Amino acid sequence: MRKKFYLTTPVYYVNDVPHIGHTYTTVAADALARYKRMRGYEVFFLTGTDEHGDKIQQAARKKETTPIELANRVVSRFQSLWKTLHISNDDFLRTTEERHIKVVKEVFLKLYRQDDIYKGTYEGWYCTPCETFWLESQLEGKRVCPECGQAVKKIKEESYLFRLSRYQNRLLQHLEKNPEFVLPPTRKNEVVQFIRGGLRDLSVTRLRLPWGIRCPVDEKHTIYVWVDALLNYISALSYPSDSLFLSFWPANVQLVGKDILKFHAIIWPALLMALGLEPPRLVFAHGWWKMTGEKMSKSKGNIVDPNPLIKDYGADALRYFLLREVPFGEDGSFSLPLFVKRVNSDLANDLGNLLNRTVPLVTRSCGGRIPHPQDGNSAGFEDLTKNTLSRLDQFMDRLSFSEALSAIWQMVKAANLYIDRSAPWRLAKEEEKQKELHTVLYNLLETLRILALILFPFIPSSAQKIWEEIGMEENLDSQILEARDIWGGLVPGREVKKGPPLFPRIKE
Ligand SMILES: [Zn+2]
């Protein structure tokens, strides 16, 4: 039986159209999902949309439409963006789907019956934009939301509460025993500090909020949108009894932006513990893309729209920039000059030129057919390949996409240097150097074949183009990466097919 790998992005909130932040999480998840498939895993990659709550209702009212119509419109924007970006998700869950609603109600009932949820009163401060309740102590004397800075309002009302306090010690033990449960480590420390500060029971229903999942024990209430949203990770697997759930839970990696880490590293595992389920293996909080040092937000009007970037420079250029430019987990600065510089130097110059220099040499001096290597001397590229593959594995396990790409680029650069040094265009002119020429070209083409394989998770459509140009006819997306005997898979005698430049240079 193949090893299983379950990977999720958050369900994205449909009060806003997709921007670079959503794109970042989803592209990272896609690279990891594709990589794991290539390593032989059976992968389940889930993304989707979060469609209930106060904010959606308000946004719909402003646009003079209904919440579900608003959601439908925004959902199609997400789905078409993921398609343009070649996102290979296995499922797309909408929290308004019946399959999800059913599970949320079942979970609520179960927790209520076992006294993990009880009826009480809720008193606190509520931020509508963030749909978050704040304690007096968290506001530090101010009447504004610590997250978004908007005014909060005092609320006291009947509510159902989840006994979060009951799980405080178990959560701390879990974090202690599983140092890799929350990464990066700095984020984990924040979570531990927060739990140590004391967890209060969590209000999990709302009165007078019609746009939500009806509370199964009290019709006046709807279920708190965060509890609703978090449960998507198991409802998509048809919890509790479907074979999908039994074979894929616990999730291996759950990717989140750092702003929603507390929900995923505290409330989520506590809910799972209450249900008698294992927490996910890893919750990874990545950083934000900022514009001139500020977090992007709709109110500041500084949101980067991925669509024009894809239209002008291609999906792969954007995918590459997002994963290469900044270590995953840290904040990054987005600017067009940085984007152009990165695409030109790495994709147009290094990778594009390697392909553009190699394939025409085969056309001119080998009749367009892949030559046989004459002396079996890989000029060090066989070892370099094995070494790169093992480093790649380590980096991908730590979600270090930037380092993974940097390791791959050492191969790209080594191959470019090899062309300069061995000067195949000169060898081509000398009759007695033909064997040497064939070996050099073979080594270059075989290196390109391996690059196509290992770049496929990151820049899938460009990898496909490289693959085809060097005469590979097998399906790239069903290839399995095996470090042991990877070198030598190129097929001599097949025809190369020169294509247009992989990444045209962008004018700065
Ligand atoms: Zn707020």
C-alpha cells in the first residue's frame, strides 16, 4: 500500500476576491503536493472556501445581493485562479455544501452530549471585521481590536460554550512532546505562551446571525464561523467513517498564514482531542507579503492582484518568485522590480539559456537526435544529481521551498558552466572530437531531463516544455523520483524539438 499524505490550505473567506496572500499559501501547498506525489505518496490535497458568518452577510447586503450569490461569485474567482496557476488540488470544499454542514452538526451534537459543549452566557468584546471575541485583558485598556485596529463592541448574551479550558494541559503536553507540531519555532513559542496565559471556554454559537449553520440543539443559534470552518479538514474526508477519513487522517501538513495560527494550533487540536482524534502532524504558519513594509489589506488598498502578473509573465514566473524569493515562514516584500529581477536572472538567464544553448547544438551537430554518451563519463553530474535529490528531500520535509530551489539552481549553474568550459560548438568542428561532443551533449540533455523532473512541483508547465523539447514522451506527472538509478533515463536516438524561449526576458 502506498504511503498517504494529507495536505490542506485554509478555507478562504469569500468576503474578498483572491489576492497574493491566498496565492502564496496555495502555490506552496501545490508544490509540496506535487513533490510528494513524485516521491510515490498517495496525496490528498484539499483547499476550499469559508462562506458563513457576519462579514459575508454584511458584504452581501452592501452589494445588494444574498450571501450565497456573493459566495458563488467569489468562489468562481478562486477556482479560476487556481486553474490558471495549475493548482493540483484533489478536492475543493465549500462550507455551504451539505456534506460539510452535516458533519458540523454531528460534531456539535457529539460534543454537546459528552458535555464538551454547554449552555452558558458569553460576555466579551467582539470585533465584527475579524469575527473574533476578545477578553478584557487582551484589549489592554483600549476599545479596539488588537488584530485589525477597528472598534470592538461589548456583548453579553446566551451562548453555547466549548470547554477549551479543559484541554489546556493536554495542549501544552502535546506541544512539548511534538516539537514539530507547530513551525516555525518562533510561532510555536507564541502559541505556548498564549496557552500558558490561560485558556477560557470558547463561545461556539451566535444569536441573531442567520447566515451560518443552524445549531442542532437550539434553533435560535448558529454555529460560530471558526468552528464551522475548522471542521472542513475532516468533513472533506467524510468524517467519521469513510475510508477516505480512516486512511488520510491525521493530516500531515496544514498550511496557514500566521494571522490564523491560534485557531489552528489551539482551538483546532482541542476540538480534535475532544472528538478523540489525533491532531495534525504539522501546522505550518507562513509569513505575509508586504507592500512597503505594511501588511496588505483591503482597507489600505495595497493588495497585489495575481491575475495581471500571470497574464503578463505567466503562472510559473509568479509561482517561482513566491517560493524562491523569501524563506517560507518569514515575511517578504513584494515589488515589481524585485519580481522582474528574479525572473530575469534565474528563469530567463540561467534556466532558459541552458535549454536554449543546448537544444540547437543537438539540432546542428547531431541531426536533431539525442546522441549516445560515448565514454560513460557524466562529468560529475551523476553525483551532483544524487546529492541534489537528497538535499531536496530534506528541504521539502521542512517546507524550505526557497532552499530547495536554490539547491536546484546549483545544478542549473553547474550545467551552464559546463557548456562554457567544454565549448561543444568548438568540438563540433573537429572530426576527432565527435565522441567527446556526444558525451557533453548527452550530459547536458540528461541534466535538463532531471531538472524537468525536479522543477515540475514548482513550475509545472515550464518543466513540461523542457521535458518535451528533449524528446521525452512519457507522462511527466506520473514520474516517480528515485535517487538510486535516476541518471541515464534519457533516450538516445529520439528527436529534440526546439521551442520558443522558455522565459522571454522582461524589460526592466
Ligand atoms: Zn478586528
